[in-house]
Amino acid sequence: MKMAKAIALYSGGLDSTLATIVMLRLGVEVTALRFLTLFGCDMGEKVAYLHDDVPHAQQFGFKIKFCHLGQPFMDLVKNPKFGHGKNMNPCVDCRILMLKEAKRLMELTGADFLITGEVIGQRPMSQRRDSFPVIDRQAGVEGLVLRPLCARHLNPTLPEINGLVDRQKLYDFNGRSRRPQMALAQRFGLENYQAPAGGCLLTDPIYSYRLKELLVHDPDPTMRDINVLRTGRHFRLSTTCKAIVGRNEGDNDFIETQVTTEDITMQVETGGSPITLLTSSTGNVEQGMLQMAAALTARYSDSKRQEVVDVTVFRGIDRLVVKIPVQPASEETIKRLRIEEQGAKVSLKPVRV
């Protein structure tokens, strides 16, 4: 008898790993599809954690493939058909896009169906009983998505109807508690799984605010502009220009990885100092913007109590341009320029793509 084959939407977290193991124990060959976006902790400074999945794949016997969602995902973040969640997370549209990509792989590899680690009631937007049929229909995968952890709360899918999967060996988990999943993981010998917290930056209120603010001023930001949202202090110097000021050595190191040879950076060379990166949607930085950014750099350096501080301006990281003597920025200036991170509201106008 031909072994059934499935494609798993795989985040590397507890639920998706359990769903994959459940299928493997039922004799299904599983390929795990791991999606990458600009907004996951799978990008940037935590990229090494992708390799944490490999031991689980080796232990339980499944393959992992990676798929970067790229510009299509950025487009739906700007204008999700089904709206944003509490922050900038377009969870329903995101799930639809992932299922469409998984369907393509299913058809290319001759797999029979798709699986996810979703559980009814665990996420307020995309993991509801009434959301699943809408998502599946929009993705063109009706009847093909098996959700092993909560399948017995749902109508039978095609793999169950066609005898590829024994429905009685599936589960009836529901709600936000992870205790049943953790107990199942212990039974399966699954250890060292990621904490169930969600890795999407779009659910983070601080990051979401910064992203909204960026899109208001620049509807088509670069990948670098999006990457640096995750780090440092952000200041709006003009409608086209921002300053990103490092908070610590880790921020400085990350900012350095994002600098091109034509970027303007600055720091105080006489003591401890942040690295400041200036970004401009037009490519031009006016003298007034340099002065403001230099004052901010001085304010967050070890020289902040001096009346005048020499701030060194570079092109790229180390091509000296000029030294600017400035007074460290006042608290009033900081309050006026800093992109507020808590409690503020940004009206994000729809950006047509």
C-alpha cells in the first residue's frame, strides 16, 4: 500500500512539531515547510536558531524545506484583506498565503494533503472554528488541511474520509492552555522545543508602532529599513530622514551589519558611544539633519555631560567625512523627535500595491 505523504506548515514550535510527529506515528511521510519573513525572529540576529529544528527532524524522521515569502508577504502586511490583529499582524491573510505556498509544494511533490499545528481557540484571529473554513476556501485547499491536534472538533477532511488517516487516533485539544500539548510532547519524547510565545514581530506593540510610522512616511521601505526597526532608539528628523541610535554593544553590532558603503553613520570616538545610522527615503541628508543626529549621538554617549562634544561622521563605517562639535540633545529635543513606542496612535493610511 502506497505511503501517504503530507506537507506540514512548520514553525519549529511545539504545536507544529507535535502535529508532524502525530502524522509520522500514523505512517505518513511528512515534509515540513518552514516559512521565512522579514518579521520573524528567524531573521536578523537570531537566525542561528533555525538550526535548532534539525535535531527534531533527525530524531523523528522528517525533512525540512524553507520558503521565503518575500514581497507578497510585505504587500499583505500593508493591506490585509481580512485586517490586522491587535497590532500589525495580518494573521488570517498570512495563513492563507502560507497554505497557498504549501499547496504548490504538495502538487510538485505528489503529496496527498497538508497539516498544521493549529488548535481551536488558541489564536483570536486565525485559529477559530469559523475561521478555518474561510481560510481554507480562500487558499484553495478545502478538505485538504488536516489539523491533527484539534481534528475531532472539526468536520472530517479528505485524508480521513479516504482512509489515509485514522480519525480516532487524532486529538481534540482546544483553548489557549498548552498543558495537553506539553503532556503529549513528554509522551513522544519531544524535548527542547521552543517556548510557546510566537516569534512574529508583527504581534509586538513597539515594533508594530515603528512599522506603522515608517509606512506613513515611506510606503515602499527597503529591506534594510525594515530590518533596523528591531533595534536601537528611533528618531524622526524629517518626513524623509530618520536616525537610529544604538542602545548597547549588541545594537551597535547589529547596526554595523546593516550599513552600506554610502550610508552616513556617526559616533563619539573619545569614549563609550552609540553608533548612529541615518536613513533617508530620498538618499539625501541635509546639514540640519546631521546636526540633530550628532546631538542625539552625543546625548547617549559617555560625554553627554560635556557642554560641547565632537561627533565623528563617517560614510559607511570607517570612511571619515567630518567632525561636528555639538551640544548634547536636550530632553525636550529627545521627546519631540523620538518615535513614541508606547501608548501612541498612528493612523496608517492604506497603501495600494
